[in-house]
Amino acid sequence: MLYLSFKDLLTFVSRMRSANILLISVKALGTEIAKNLILNGIGSLTIVDSEQVTEDDLGAQYFVREEDVGRNVSIVSKGPM
């Protein structure tokens, strides 16, 4: 188990808030990673994915809708996140 002092915790939070993260591909696991990073308050998140949204993605990714099928994943993910 990892134990952090209050000072270490403040340092960690400060570093997270100034972090710039590049996430390549957002399938089911990438979507969860993006969500957790955003909820933890990172500085910025850039998503790069050249894939198009498919019907299979509708059940695995919470930020795509039926009307997004055929659109680029990176563009679609920009909105709700």
C-alpha cells in the first residue's frame, strides 16, 4: 500500500493539474482512461484517433451517440468531455 504525506499529496495534485496528456486511440479502455484523467482534474487532454465511430462503439464508449456513426472519433469526443 502507498502512503503519501499531505505535502506529497499537494505536490501530486499540483502536477496533475498542470499535466498535458496525449491519448492515442479511444476504444473502451481509452475512454475510461480519458474519463478518469478528466475527473481528476488534469491540465489538458489531447485525443488522437483516426478511426470512425462504428455501431459497435455505441455500447463501449459513453460519449458517442447514434448520430455520430461514421464521424471521426477525435472530433466526436471533443464535445461532451
